[in-house]
Amino acid sequence: MLTGVASAALIGLPFVVFKSNRIVPGDPRTLQEVLPHWGALGVQLMLLLAAAVALGVAEAKSRLAAALAALIVLALAVAAAANALTPAGDKVVRVAAGGAFWVLLVCLGLMATDAVTRMRPGPLARVLLLAASIAIIGAALAHGTFDNLSVMREYAVNAARFPRELRRHVWLAGGSLLAAVIVGLPLGILSHRVPRLQPPVLGTLNVIQTVPAIALFGILMAPLGVLATRVPAAAELGISGIGAAPAVVALFLYSLLPIVANTVIGLKRVSQAAVEAARGMGMTGRQVLARIELPLALPVILTGIRVVLVQNIGMVTVAALIGGGGLGTFVFQGIGQTAIDLVLLGAIPIVGLAFSAAVLLDALVEVLDRQRASAARTMA
Amino acid sequence: MILIESLTKQYGATTVVDQVSLEVERNSIAVIVGTSGSGKSTLLRMINRLVEPTSGRVLLDGADTRTEPAHLLRRRIGYAIQGHGLFPHRTVAENIATVPRLLGWPEARIHERVKELLEIFQLDPAVYAGALPHQLSGGQQQRVGVARALAAEPAVLLMDEPFGALDPIIRAKAQADLLDIQRRFGTTMVLVTHDMDEAFHLGHRVAVMSEGRLLQYDRPAALLTHPADPFVARMTGLNDRAMKLLALTTAGEAALPGSSEGPQVGASASLREVLSELVWRGAASAVVLGEDGTPCGYLTVAAILARGRP
């Protein structure tokens, strides 16, 4: 199926789009038009080989190798196309990746991830794989391989702001998560200890989750604005009706439900016999919590944290609308200027961040689960 | 010695344990038996203050249990429960080391004690010390649960239906092991069960509870021969009370001096087993062999039957 889609895309869609400046509609070019004959032929042969492997070879390692090789060839081809179409020294012309490139990227990406999944790598291997991918992409970007591609042109224009917005994005997502853990974990423990609290606490957090992000930002603007004008100390802390404060507060509120709910579920799943035995043997309430309940509930709690982190990385994007900053700034500026490349400059790193966060936390959850299994293996 | 004085527990208007007084002698096993909802578990849990009594008190070797913080009291009292309650994320050795660690024993002493206990409970330390609870069989888990309760050498061991989840064969083995341990360490034990046979088998004295009240607390034979209450008689079982009584006496205790014809039986066999053997063989008498394998007396059917009535 994927192979079919990929072939159709290669024939029917442009490989790159040539634009005389950043906002005019583009002029589609096929692979043959932009690369020398031998180059186009080489790319097509590589893609055919990948297609053949996808259809005919079941072994995961070969499939992964073929997909990665094809991805590298594809990336080099689009870079070469951009270089070929850009007159030397020109800063106005834009060459963007076209439909065929994106479809092929998705198909080959799926093929690669599918192969990795089938190989069932351990948590450490997955993190190393992620680190290696980031290192390779980073090295290629630093080397300037893709500098003539439109997204990188937008980067060059925004080079001073990009690292700042990236850091801000991570800070907004991570900071609101940290605050939610600091508040949500004790709240979850309390709700577990006092079951009466569960319906009101979880109910309230559930209602907050149903409020759309933009609406919540709006709702928070008024009280935070009042707070900033009435309490000078708050204003000095940087709290105001617009900007980062409502964004962080809103993300914090959204984050609470998964963390509180997973803490409650995780603690509820802990064997009651184990807790009873722990108390019966003379552990204090705090010792039971720290040594028995929390360690046993940790994988479930971490799953909640993973959901929140990935969700926050996506949702911080919207914070740009109310002056919160972050990579969303590029997305909304790009939309405002109908400059799709600027949108991509924001969107691609956001997807990358969310994906990396998911891989890292999944690996962490698995390591914790494996610690138990590995103690198992020492017993011959 | 455990002295329980008019212990009462009320939850709102419901009285779960009602004015119970009893005394457990040092180095003996007391079994609390009753139907579910009789308050037997609550009574047990008031001894180590997992449940705080509404009124009454518990004296441990003469000292009121309320004079020290509950968690410190519990570290001095072994506690084993049905379904073992082992910590699933800790190894067998770590589970057993729980109370010694809480008490701050030096690591070397903890290590020695864990090894000793595993050996006593027939679990090879090299194989099982590093194992996780879910890798053990049900019988092994239960043994680790009791080993953990005994780890800090408590003078008193409380057990709440410790063998409830085991199948009959493993249960019989676990009961025999427990009696062994009790003789070896002289631990004072209080055990809760709903199984009358288990109570008779293990208990030096048995407390029968119903609806929060203690109906009778006596030696097993006395419960059979002089039930204080129709409920006690029903609990102990009216239809085979003679056989139950025979089961409480060993051949060695009942043997008549002299010798006789017939099949040989061991001195530790119960009269119930000897009678069954005689019925099976169609014999009228049996020779009782002592520990050393030499005859130490004999038993006749008539002598056995005389022991089966009050």
C-alpha cells in the first residue's frame, strides 16, 4: 500500500517547488527537471530498491537499512535540487520541498519506524538511536547541506530568534509540567488517601480539560491582568494578562488531570496486602508511601507525565497567540504572511521535540519495569 | 505473654468486637476461630494496633501496648497475612530483611539472618535470595511471608489466615513447618482461621468467636467434650466430634503397657489414624513403636473407642 502511494506521488506530484520569492505561489518541478540525468536515475533506482525491499524482504534489519539509505538519498537529492535551482548568491529565490518529497519522506519514515518496532530494541538502544538521528540531522544542518532549501532560508533570516524561541518553548512546556508534578503528585496522593476528595478533584480537573486552550487563555487574561495591576510584586515577577503567565497557568491546569488521575490509579493498583503487611511490620505512613506505594505506582505515574509532556509541547504552540513566545511564534507569523516555509520552521521542530520526549519517557518507563525483570534473571 | 482485657471495637453503632478478654501463655499457640464477620481479624489487629481499640487494653509481658508508638510496637511483633503480602518490587532477601532494616541492624547481621531463615524454610539462598516474589510458587511465597514475619526474632507472631490461599497438601506441610518453628524458637503465636480442623491441629488453646463475642476459650479437647454454647458445638462439628477427639491424642500418649499382636503404628500417629488402620486391616489391636523403633506398648480398638467420648 505504502509503496503504491509512494510511487504514485513520485509520478504525479512535483519533487520541489520553485518560487521567485517567499510568498508567491510556486512553480512545480519534477525530479528529472532539477537533477542531472544520472542523479535523477540514481535517486529513482534507490527508491525502487527500497520499494522492492519493502515488498519482498521480511527481515527487519534489511528493511531498516533500505529505508535509511533511501531517506539519506532523498534528503541529499532535495538539497542538490535546491542548490541547482538557486542562482549563486541569490537570497530571494525560494526552493521548497514538493509534494512528492513529503509523501516519500512519510512513507520511508513509516517503513523505518516499523522496522525499528519489529526489531524490539531495548530502551537504551532506542534512546541511542534517537540521539544518533538527532546528531546526524544536526551535523547535516550545521554543515550547510540544506542551506539553499526554503525552510533553511527562513532559518537564516530568523537565526537570532530561533534558539531563543526554542528554549522558551521547552521552558514553557517543561516548567508547566514541573509545576503540575509538584502540585499534582501530592494532590493525587491526598485523593487516594481521602476517597471523598476524588469526585470533586477529578471532576473539576475534567471540566478544565474540556475548555479549549484559546478560551482558557482568554479566561485567564482578565484575572492575571487585574493581579498584575493591583499587586506590583506580581507584575515584577513578570505576571501579566498576556504573555507567558496565562500560557503557563493554562498548561499547568491542563497537566493536572493526567498527573492526578494517574497517581490515583497507580496507587489504587498497589496490592492492598503489601500495604497492609508494610504497616503491620511497623513502617510509618511515610515509609509505606515512599518505599512501597510510590515505587509500585511509578510506572503509571510516569505514563501520565509522558502524556502531559507530549501534550504540552504541542499546546505551547498556541501560547504564541497571546504573546507567550515559543516556536508557535514562527507558525503564526508564517500563517499571517502566507509564508508556508516559516510555518514549517516552527512546526518541524515542535514535532521533533514531541517525538523525542515520547521516546525518552517511554524508555524510562520501560527501564523501571525492567529493573524488576532483571532482578528476576539473576536467579538462575 | 499476651493479656487481652475487655477489648472492644465499635464502628459507629456497630460493635465488631465486644468485651473480649483472653490470655495467651508464653511459648504457646492460640487460635482464634469464627465465621466471617465474627470479629476475629479485628481482634488480632488490635493486638498490634493496626486497629485501635474503642475500649479495653492489651498487655504484652505486662506492659500496656499503648505506651509506645504503634509503629515501634509493630516492629517487635511478627505479622503474616493471607496472600502473604510480599512486596512485589523487592527480592525475597529484601522482603525478609524489612523489619531488621527498620530496626537498623548492621548489614552483616541482616545477611546472616536472611540466610538462616531461608535455610530453615527449605529455600536455597543461592537460588531464592535474589528472586522476586512472583517467581515463587504459592507455597514458597507463603513460607517467605512467614520468614519475613520472623526476621527480627519477635517474641510474638500474629497470623491472619496465613494458609488460607494454599491447597490442602501444601497447607498440611505449612502447618507442620509452623509447629516445628514454634517448638524451635518458642514463639508465642496468635493465629486467626475459619477452619476448625486447622484450629484443632495447631492450637494449644482455641478461642471461638461469634458476632464479636468470645464464646469459649479452651483446650481443643475441652471444646469438644464441654462446649459452652450450642454455637460452639455446631462450630466444632456434632457429627464427627468423636473422630475429632481421637485426632487430638497420639498413640504414644494412649498406649497401654505390654505387648500385643497386630499391625505396627508410630507413637506420633493420632488415635484417629490408628483406628482407621485397624478398621482397614480388620485387626483388633496394634503395636505402638517408640521414636527408636522398638515397641513401647499396644492399643486395642476398645481402648481407642474409650478415648473418643467425654
